[in-house]
Amino acid sequence: MASLLHPSQTSNPYNLKPGEVSSGTTIMAVPFKGGVVLGADSRVSTGTYVANRASDKIAQLTENIFCCRSGSAADTQALTDYVKFYLQQWEVESGRPATVKVAAHLMRKICYQNKDNLSAGVIVAGWDPVSKGQVYNIPLGGTCIEMKCAIGGSGSTYIYGLTDALYKENMGKQETLDFVKKSISHAMARDGSSGGIIRTCVVTEDGVEREYIPGNKLPYGP
């Protein structure tokens, strides 16, 4: 069947600039009673070519605040670098640690003011003494929404039903971690732009725990 799209759209569906790579991806973050769990796959693709099979899409903004990146790898890396720098300045000037809400709205401000030039969808999540574990979803365009379960990237469209069915309020740390791993592994099985390994990050008052699940041990299945 002939495509109804312009040739440039079929070869470059994300309208990327020459040489730019897409982290067509699956990202996810879920808060629990004592903190928050972030997760992401690791595939970075250039069209049908996998440019990096083991990238880290969970960027650290402060000691207890992290960001999951999706969209253009270049745009999201630049965004997280800017926000990390501004948050360091804010902490020095205010004399106290930045909150997750401050980080999310700073990210939202930069995304919204440059929405015509950026291809970036991010999830900002972390723990702070004021509001404990929080998750903010910032999709394309610069909207900022606090959510109890945030998913994003090209793989997220395959798992809305799964996350709605499995999500429960007041889950514990291990249950939330298992929920994130299972959801991302199912997205990776269906989405051609998601793959590689799963990286997770658990942020609590006690610190940060990073983990990865290799591709041959993904918790895929019923």
C-alpha cells in the first residue's frame, strides 16, 4: 500500500535535524510512600539504526532529583545540563536544597519558552523533605503535570492498559519497582524504538539506589 505521508516524513518521522539522533524510548516514574521509582530502557535510534544500545536516559539533576529523557537525545541532554546548572545556582543562593517542584517548573519553563525548537518529553521525579516523593510529567510543548504514575516515549502507547490495570495506590518500594520493571519490559517487547536493558533508580530519604536488568532477564510475561 502506498504511503500517504510525504517522503521526508516516512524517512524522518520525528523531524530531526541532520545528524541528530532520537531516543524513541520508554520512560516511567511512580511515587510510593517513602520515595519514587524511575525507570527507562536504553535504546537510542537513528531511524531504523540503533545508535546506542546501552545509553542512560535517567539524568541526575541534584542529589535527590532525577529526570527521565525522551525525544531528541541532543535536546534532552542540553536541557538537563541547563537545569542542573540553574539548580546548583539556586541552592547556593537560597542556602537550601532544591525541591522537586522547583526543578520541574524550571524544566517546564525552558521547554515551554523553546517549544518550537525542541523535541523533548521529560519526567522529573525525586524526593525532598517538603513533599516527599513526587513525579512531574513534562510532555512536548511544556505542560507540567504532577502525576501518580507517569509514562512517556514511543513505547508508552503500548502499555497504557497494562499500567492502568496493575497500578495501585500506596504500593511499597519493592512492589513499585516490580511494577515499573514489568511495564517497561512489555513496552520494549512491542516498540521497535525501545530496547536494550532496563535501568531503574529508587530515590528515598536515605539516598539513591541504581540498578539495571539485562535484556535476557526482563520480567516479560503474565
